[in-house]
Amino acid sequence: MSSVTIAIKRLPHGEGLDLPEYAVEHSAGMDLLAAIPQPVLLTLGQRALIPTGIAIALPEGYEA
């Protein structure tokens, strides 16, 4: 597997949160934490924008 360098910046509302990481071996992607003061409850079909407390710069050809 080749490695990819990703620039990441922790934003003020993300202070103290862990950076993204793989939770288990063979994960398809890294787990992100929510930078929110209280839990958010979503009902079936509902959507919400949840801040992560980070900003990333992905190389061309990658997505998050």
C-alpha cells in the first residue's frame, strides 16, 4: 500500500479532540470525531452538518 501525505489543521473548536485514525485493521477510512458540545439526535432520513474541528487538504484524486 502506498502512503499519502495529507495536510491537517486543528481548528479552535476542535482543540482537545483526537485526530482522525483507523479504528480497526482493514478499515476503509479513518474515523472522525464530532466537535460539538452536546449529542445530536437525527431521525430517519434527517441530515445535519456536524463539524469535525479540523481542516484538511487532500491531494487530487482523493476524497473525504
